[in-house]
Amino acid sequence: MTPSTATIDPRPSPLHQTLARQVQRARLPDGGVDLDRLLALVSETYAETDVDRRRTDRANRLMAEELEEALSKSALQNVRFKAALDNMNQGLALFDPAGRLVLTNQRFLDIYRLSEAPAGLTLDQTLERSPCLSIGTPTAQRRLIREYHDIASDPGAKIEQRWPDGRTITIERNQLVDGGFLDTVADVTEARNASAQIAHLARHDALTDLPNRTLLHERLAEMMRNARRGDRCAMLCLDLDRFKLVNDTLGHPVGDALLVAVADRLVALVRPHDVVARLGGDEFSILVQHVTSDRVVKQLCRRIIETLTQPFEIAGHHIQIGASVGVAMGTVEALDPDTMLRDADLALYRAKRDGRGNYRFYTPDMHVFATRRRELEIELRRALNSNEFEVHYQPQINIETQTVVGFEALARWYHPERGVISPGEFISVCEEIGLIGAVGEVILMRSCHDAACWPENVKIAVNLSAVQFKSGTLPALVARALRDSGLDPRRLELEITESVMLEDTASVITQLKEIKRLGVLISLDDFGTGYSSLSHIRNFPFDRVKIDQSFVRELGTNSDSLAIVRAVTGLCSSLGIMSIAEGVETLDQLNILAAEKCDSAQGYYYSRPVPLAETGPFVSRMAALHAVAA
């Protein structure tokens, strides 16, 4: 209602009436009312009323502000809560006691590939919207949904599902106090794949992806559990011939590629239920199951050797290797995996000792040999500490003058029970167990000391092992031997085989040059039996070349051997290198060597290796014979 149309009540209010009467009485001469006081009281009354009103307004305003702040905080909390839910790694779905969806987070929608999941849906209705479940067959889809339902009867249960799209999903249900439930869903595909990869790597060779020793043992155990009575099997151990040469000359990447190619050829040779494993380095193993006869295994061994002998084309390189195979046979029900692997390895060792490129079946005498070898290792360590090693010397004769030009130092082991043991029985063992450095030092120091007592025109030749070059300290050892013995460096000749040149060419050449700077002579031993002989002579200035006894032994009976001897002596003459033939046993051999202009010879024709005490008389005797002949 507007002021212009409002109806005004003409009657005064009670308050105004009372106030008017009080004012009239105050105007009477004897009214007795203090008008100023009365007006002050009225003002105070109105003032208190105004204060109360302002207090009420302020209280209402504060209440409104607090309510607004509470609502704002509630909204912020909701935003934060939703953000936290949506950023969880797990999907969450909350259902009420009737099994209808209350809320989900974004991760749940992402896992099930849902754009939305409206509240009020049942679990089935929610899952039916998922495109990732519908990829599979209807049967698979029903199975996944049934598995999900099954956890309802077991609160706190957890299931793992493999979905049609390849993912692995875990689902866990937790019952709530109001009768509802909360489902937690996680995509564990990456974790499961990583675990599977780790488990695979733990049982497979990283380079070839073949089973490793661990998985081979597991397959052996599985075979034993499932074996039929009388079922037989074979364990083959093999390693590659000349593989180290490939690694050293062409590099490890080519060597690795070669191992992969070898693995492929081996897998192609066996049946699906047989197991090809890589045990390490260039060593492989094959478990052959359900063996019907030894003949079948022998045929497989021959195929392996023949197949691996065929050339490989790796990174543009034409590579020729070979293989040796050891075989252990056994009845599955009486099988001990460790023993079978050991026996196959012993047979492999025998195959390599017998010339490589062949196979051997395990026999009990191989175990006896291995036992003796272990005993030999123990005795060698004791012998070194007990100074049981001595040096014998084989004379080297100038063919033209028939005088002694030097002696070759040959190690001898004076065993307290077995007597004198030749180096052929223990040097290779010393190399394998790491004693060759210590034994070689003993031989070098003693040889230099003994040679210092000989006539000045007589040299001493000492053999070096390839292993002695690995430490890099050989030049210092040679310098110390010369210094301690007082031997003229020109009277010391160090013999190396071609295998030394194949180890680490740069390091070997460096050490040989350091030794040459001392004034020491270097000779190439067993020439013609190794690889790339001519390139070695070209790369290093040898002082003498020794013709291997395998060629000398056949002189007069084998034209090829004569051709090789003639070629070597001619090459040495052209290059200004001295030549010496070892293993001379007959006069006919000596005459052929003389005709081919070979400079020196050594062998049983002249003398077996003799102790130090016999060297002096031998030199004198040969000098006397020369004087008589002259």
C-alpha cells in the first residue's frame, strides 16, 4: 500500500494518551512532575529499544555470515573430496544396501571405459555398459560378471580377472555398516607383466632367451615327476670350438650374434618336448626326453657337430666354428639332476681332450679321472709351497758345427710319492687353476740363475704361457730375473706359442716390446700349428722360429711335412730369422733338416732333458767332438 492511499488511524495510541496526560498534569501549577526528567526517561527507553534492535540485526548478520561460510566450506570439502577420489590409482564404486550405485570415482569409469555411471544403477546394469567386457564372447562376459558377483558372499575377498582386451584387473569388496558395500578396482596389468618378465628373466638366458640352468633343473624335476617306469633320458653338454677366437678377433657383438645363431640351430635340431639351455659363455645343454636307444642320441650328437660346423654369416663375416659334445644317459626314475649334469660335463671334457669336434658318452673312469685331477690341484698348491719344482735342460745344437748353442728349460715336479712328473701332466692344470704365474716365476728365476754358470756362448730358452701375459707384469719379472742372476740379457730367449698372440694382441705386443728393449730374444714356438702364423711373424720381429715336432717326426715319410719345413726355413732365411727344429730323433731327420738349411735342432737324437749337473759335461763333450771333427 502506498503512502497516498494509506488509511491513518485518527485515534492516538495508549502510549501517546498516557504521555499527553502526563504532560497536561505537568503544566498545572501543582502538578509535581519533572518534565525534563520524564522526557529523559522516554529517550532512554527508545535508546534501549534501538540498541536491542541493532544487537538483533548484528546477530542475524553474523548468523547469516557463518551459515554462508559453512556452506562454502562444505562445497570446498566436496570439491576436495571429489578431486581426491578422481585422482586415486584405484577405481571406487559405492553401492547402497539395495545394491544400487551411489557414486563412483573417475578411475572406476576409466578402467571400465565408461563415460558415466548414473547413480541408481545396479551392478549388472553398470557392467553391461562397459565396452571392454563386451569385446569377448558372451560366455566370457558372463563368466567375468559371475566372478564379480561371487565376491558378494565373501566380504573382503579379492579376485583377479584377465579381461578380453588383455588387461589384468583385481576387484575387492568391503561390506559397510549400513548394509551397502564398497568395491575397489585396480588395473594391475603393468605390474603383472613386469612380474612375468622378471620371472622369465630369472629362468631364461638374457641373450638367447633359452632356458638357463635354473629352468633346466626345474624341467628335470618335472620330467622325473611325470616319468613312466623305465623311461630313459639323455643330458648333452656342448661348447663351441674356436669361439674365443671369434670374440677376440671380431669383437663381443659378433660373438653374441653368433651365440644367438647357434641357439637357433640347436632348437631346430631337437623335438618340441626336448629342452635346449644355455649354461653360460659358449656352453649349451640339451635335455633329450623319452630316449628309445643310444643310437638315437649318437645320431643327434653327429647332427649337432655337423650343423655347427657349417659356416655362419654374421655381420658380414664368414665364421667357421665347431662343437664338442659330452653325453650322460640315465633312467628317469633313478635320476639325480646334479649328477647327470656333472657326468655330461665330464664327458665333454674328455671329448675336448680327445681332439675336439667329436662326442663322448660318460663312463665311470671319467669320474675317476676327475677325482684324480682334483687331488692333483691340491697337490700342486702344496708342491709350490714345498719347492718341489725343478728344472731340466734339453740341449739345442747348431746343425752345422754340432756344438751346443743353448738349452731349453723344462719344468719337472719331484713328487714325494710319484717321483718325477713331466710338465705335460701338470702345466695345463696350473693354467686352469691360476698357479702358472707362480710356477712360471720359479722356473724363470732358477733357469736364469743356472744359465749364468754356463759358457757365455750358451743361451737359455724359457717357455711362457699365455696366462702369464694377462697380469701385465711380465716385463718387470724378466728384468728382476736378469738383475738377480746377473745373466746377460742376450743369453735369455723367451719362447711363446701362437696362442699367446691370440689372447690380447695389443697388450701382448706391448709387453714383448718392453722385454725386447731389455735385450732379451723372443722366439715363436710350435710354428705352423696355430692360426695366421705369417701375420704374427710380420707383426712382431721374432729372433727365432721353432718348427713343431709334428712336422719333424714325419720327415722322410710325409711329403707335406717336408714342404712345410722347407717353407719355414726358406721364410726364416729370407727374413733373417734363425730356425730351430724340435723333436729330432733320427739321423735321417737331422740330415733332411741340414739339407733344408735349418740352423739348430733339439731332440732325443742328441739328449733327453737333463738336470743342471749334467749340462756342463754335455757342453764339454760336444765341444770335444767338434774339435775332433775339425
